[in-house]
Amino acid sequence: MKIFNPEKHTKSEDHKRLYAYCEVAYTIIDFSAAALFVIGSVLFFKENTTYAGTWLFVVGSVLFGLRATIKLYREIGYLRLDDYDDVTKG
């Protein structure tokens, strides 16, 4: 089976569980990053809170980077659950 195949998350109960955990983590990170960006934006309205706003943007950016990491982690997890020969066939 190919990597990044959207049908892979239903292959087995272990696949479903891994997908669910990663989706929860992805959603928490996505929400947190968005919240930090909104709060950081509000902090830019006053000059004395600009420094804190900048740090919230930096942390939010790191969280957005973690989103891709979660997807890669999920795909590696699928590979561990599958037969590695499936990757070369796909």
C-alpha cells in the first residue's frame, strides 16, 4: 500500500487507533497555534506588549511545524503496522 494513502486508516483496529490519536494531537496543536496567533495579534496593538506577541507568534509557528511532524509520525506508524514490502509495491 502506498504511503499517505487516505484509506489506510481503516485497514485494522490498530490503524484506526493510531489515526484517532494522531487526529486528536493534530487538532489540539492546530487549535493551540491558532489561539497563540490570535492572542499575539491582539498584543501587537500596544507597543509595550509587542515583545510578548512576537514570542507567541514564534511558539505558534513551531506548533504549526509540529502538524507536519504528526502526519509523518502517523505514516511511519502505519509502516510499522504493515508489511514493509507493501511500500515498494505501491
